[in-house]
Amino acid sequence: MKKIDIFKKLRSSGLRPTKQRVEIAKFLFERDKTFHFTIESLDKLLAKKTTSRFALATIYNTVHAFKNAGHLSEVDVRGKKTYFDTNITNHHHFYDNETLELIDIDASEVVIQKIPKAPNGKKIKNVEVFINLKN
Amino acid sequence: MKKIDIFKKLRSSGLRPTKQRVEIAKFLFERDKTFHFTIESLDKLLAKKTTSRFALATIYNTVHAFKNAGHLSEVDVRGKKTYFDTNITNHHHFYDNETLELIDIDASEVVIQKIPKAPNGKKIKNVEVFINLKN
DNA sequence: ATTCTAGTTTATAATTATTCTAAAGAGAAA
DNA sequence: TTTCTCTTTAGAATAATTATAAACTAGAAT
């Protein structure tokens, strides 16, 4: 991913490309594989990877702006921390309850044959399949 | 559900049947339909329904003891609060993002045709289907 | 280039959900 | 009853997240 794309992601999220934001965006999006993180893990990774210092609030704000703009998705995981995913395509997850790790499942790997119709005046927004793993 | 069953539920959860615990158990299990709640909503409902006073810690402890004993299940919902479900059979959920309400889906209503196999030495513990609703 | 202004970063405080603690209270056994 | 252990309770502690306010920049206007 080129720097120009990073700027696009920032602008489309309503964010001015500041030093911190560019570093966060590059860290999140300039990679081959998608990945999962929590605010805490991202904070630690950024601290290792870069020389800049980041206030937690900045990370929260930036990540949420990306999420609201659709550049990141949020994953439901039992537990206190919120997980984010740079994979924003329609897909599903394994969750390893031992290592607390998320593993992507491509949408094509799951085929649902039957699903109930939405109640009263509601519509189905999306279907998430979450597969818990044990040893 | 008779009182004797309430006592069984408490005993099997490693809890002595004290006044507070009996009231919580009766409120949760002496009903026809299963239902969903958070600690906060349960606290309010108990305050309305009964004359006893309950410390939040007591509700947390009792609910978690029931959960650990398998008399309640925990449901993943995006958001801060933890939802519990008195329906402990294998089933799925609609989640109404407007009203923040959970709606049960019977396991028979969902048929999954294809699912990936678990990675390396892992096994599949369970599969949760979560259907987000919009208006 | 310099200045100006609105948007940002940061440290810290506030908030919210949850868990812990220590003292007072209540079952159960002798 | 009397003791002993388990409970309840109020409030403190913890942890994730959000809000605040002052110091600081990016980008526009000059």
C-alpha cells in the first residue's frame, strides 16, 4: 500500500494526516495479510515499531475513526477488550479460547443453508459465524 | 419450576440457598420463556419485583456461579455490558442494533452446510451464529 | 515564508463495568 | 445456643474507555 492510499484512508475517515495518524495507518494497512488487534496490543506494537510516542487517546480516536469510515471492523469476542480487524470483507472467525487469538475464516468457507427471516419490520444487516475452539 | 428445583440449581452451583440467592434464582428460572439480561437490568428488575435489597456484588457473584455451573449462558454482544441468557440449549441470536435487544433463534432454524475444519491440534467447541438486525 | 485558525495530541481526570475487600450478618452443625 | 464458616454488603480497587483542557501543528490565508 502506497503512502497516497494512506492519505486517502485518513481523509476519507475525516482525519488530517498528522504524524501520529500516518504512522498508525501505515502500521495497520501497509501489510500483506490482514490482522487482528486490540487497542492495547496496537499501542505496544506501535511503541516497539516506531520511535514516536502515542497517547492512548490518540490511538482510540484514530482507530474509531477508521472503524466508522469502514476501514476497520470490530469483532465480537467474549471478554473485556474490543478486537479490531483490518479485514473488512465479509468473513467469519475462529476464536481460540486458550490463546485468545482470532483467526479469519473466508466467507466462502462457510455456507449457510437455512436461516430464519428477520422479525416484524426488521432486516438482516449481516450474519456473523463465530466458531469457538478448544484443545 | 418448583422451589425444589431452585434449591437444586443453587446446590449444583455450589451455592447455599440464602434469601438473596433464592430470590435471584426464582426470578431467573421460574418463568415459562427464557430471557436475556445484563447485570444492570437484572438489578433493576429485582429492585422492582422484590422488596429485598441486593448488593451488586451479590448479583454478579450469583449470576457467575450459575453461569459456571451451566445454568446460564453468556452471549457475545458488541458493547460494554455482558449479556446472559437463561436459555442454555444450543441456539443462536438475532441482535437488534436499534433496541439493543437479543432474540433467540432455535438451533433448528439455522442449518450450516459447510464449515472449515479446526486448525492444527484444535477442536471446535461450538458454533455461534449472530444475526445483526437493522430497520 | 509568516501568520492565523481550526483541528490534534497529550496527560490527566472522569466514567463505566466489573471485581475485590473487610467487616457485619446469617446458615448449619454440635 | 454457640461456634464456625460461608455470605452479604458498602465501598474501594481495577480496567477499559471516553472526556477535558491546555499546549501544539497542519493547512489555509496572507
